[in-house]
Amino acid sequence: MSDVFIKPVSSKAELRQFMKLPWRIYENDPVWVAPLWGSYKKVFDPKHNPFFLHGTMDLFIALRNNKVVGRVAAIVNRLHNETWNDKVGFFGFFECEDDQEVANALLDAAKANLAEKGFTHMRGPASPSSNEDYGVMIDGFEEQHVILSTYNAPWYFNLYHTYGLEPIKTLYAFRFDGKKIVHQNAERIERIENALAQRLDFELVNLNMKRFEEGVKTFKGLFNKAWGTTYNHGWVPLTDEEFDFITGDLKQITDPQLVMFAKVKGEIVGGCICLPDYNEVFKSWKGQLFPFNWIDMFTKAKKIKCIRIVILGVVPEYQKRGLDALMYLQIAKRGLARGATWAEASYIVEDNEPMKKPLLNIGGEIYKTYQVMEQSIPSNA
């Protein structure tokens, strides 16, 4: 008889146990960067996280000898189901010791929960959706845990696969070296800039921090127009509330030189949001924000070496014209100007050639891989 007990989270104490488990799972992991606790708590709070306006999360913890040894969430994303016209439910926020028995019990609980709601497939990990942490990391565990990127224990893929989940889509993180890109593409940068300026009346405009909210509003529309279901597996439009929630904590770490709008004849047709990788600063904080930590924001922040490309896109009618390549090259130049030596662009879906091609053309390399997993749910589950 199994000594693993699965319990639905139903109290504040159990919710805290659920949320704190990663700190124990990654206690001796030299790469993992803990999320900032104040922001992390809001993810699970319906009063703060607008995901709950169109979705639900049922949380479960696994206990052995009264010790929490794993967790999972069964997630319903109605916006996804409306966008894709399917009956896919999700699992996410999975954390577990390297123990197949525990993993099986957790995933069984999530699957049974989704089966009761009429879903035909369980997909994930999505925490809570494809617009946040999505997929399981399968390589690159020695690399830096970059801000707003997925990181998980190396044994998770095997736990999923042994359980019976199968990969259905591959996602990539690209890395490119700033000096290499600029040095090899200096003439090309100038040629592209001149051609676009003459042919399209093209210009790149920086974010005005005094009009931050207006800039966020502009990016909302751009994101939902430039990204779509054709190349972006699992994509769902962000609601206004979700975009505000995601960007709300980013204002303090935004460098306006790294947030650009691409304009053609004065009309915004593309843009990018990039952030200095503040995980290089947050790593020593262990998720706790103390008054003296702010000293790091003025000392260590100046030494950040990585730029995280969070969003970069061009509306369909202006794709394949070099606008995206020019933005990547500008990111490299501007990153170097502030002392950063490299950048990560993620996540790029395996068959999204319009996104992959310009990255490869300027010298970008795939350096991390993620798998989205799925399993059908028997009608009698």
C-alpha cells in the first residue's frame, strides 16, 4: 500500500506549504533563482491575478509521513479552449522529489480533476498558461536561470514521460553574443537601416517612461495582433488585465532603451520588450525583499551581463521584411552600450520559421530546449 497521500489545498497553511515547496526542492541547486515572494503570492490569489477571470486552478500537495514531497495544479483555461476550440485541460506548478510514485499520484490527481470537468486531454506544464511558464526544460541546466524563464529540476521530464505524457511540441531559447553579432553584422545593420528608412519610412522609437501606461496599452494591441495561432502553439490572447498584471512589477527594472516600437510612416507595426536579467541580482535574495537588498539595485544592477528578450514581434503584413532582424541587432548594440554581453530570446516554437530564421541569420544559437507534454484522458478516468 502506498504511503503517499494526495490532499487538495483547502487552507491558508496548506497554500503556504504549496507555495514554499520550490525553496526545498532547489535548496542545493546552484542555478535556480527564487521568485520574489511578494509577487509570487499574487499568482495564486484570485483578488490579484486576472487569470482567474477566465480560468481556475485546483491545487494539490503530496504528503509522505506528514511531509510535503510534491505539488501540482489542475488548471482550466477557458480562454485557451475558446481560442482553439478544444477540450484540453492543463497541469502546472508541478514540483516533486525525484520519486516516480509521488509524481504518478500527483498527475493522477490532476488528470482525475480534469476528467470530472469533461476534458479529453491533459497538457503541460503550464503555470498557469502558455503566456507564463510553459513546457518542461530538458537541457541547458548548467546555464543561467534568466528572468521570466522556465526552470525546473533535471528529472522532471523523465517523471512525466514515465507516467505516460508524450512530447507534442518543442520550444527553444536562443542565445546570441552581442559583440559577435555587431562585429559580424555592422555593414548589414547599416544597409538594412538605410533600406528600410528609404523604402518604408521606418524608425525605431524608445519607450517614454513618463508615458509608461500608454506604452503598455500600445503593446497590448500589438501583442494580440502580431502573435497568433498560425506559428505559436498554444497561444492565447492576453486580456488587458493580464497584460497589466504581467507588466505591473516590471516598471522598476525597465530600461527604456531596451523597449522599442517599430514604426512605418508613423504607424506602430512591431516592437520588443527586453529586460536586463535582474535574476543576476535577485539570486542572492532567495526570494526575500529586505531594505538592504535595494543597495544591490544600484551596485550589482550595473554589472548585469544578460538581456532577456521577453516579447518581439511584427504585425503580419510587415513580417519577412527585416524589421525583426534589425530589432535583434539593435538589442545587441544597446545591450553592449549598457555593459551586457549577451541576450536570450525565448520561447520560440520549433516550427515558427519567421521567428527562428532572423535569429539564426544574425548568429543566434539554440541553447535550451523545452517540451510541452500531453496525455489523452480516458472517458472513465
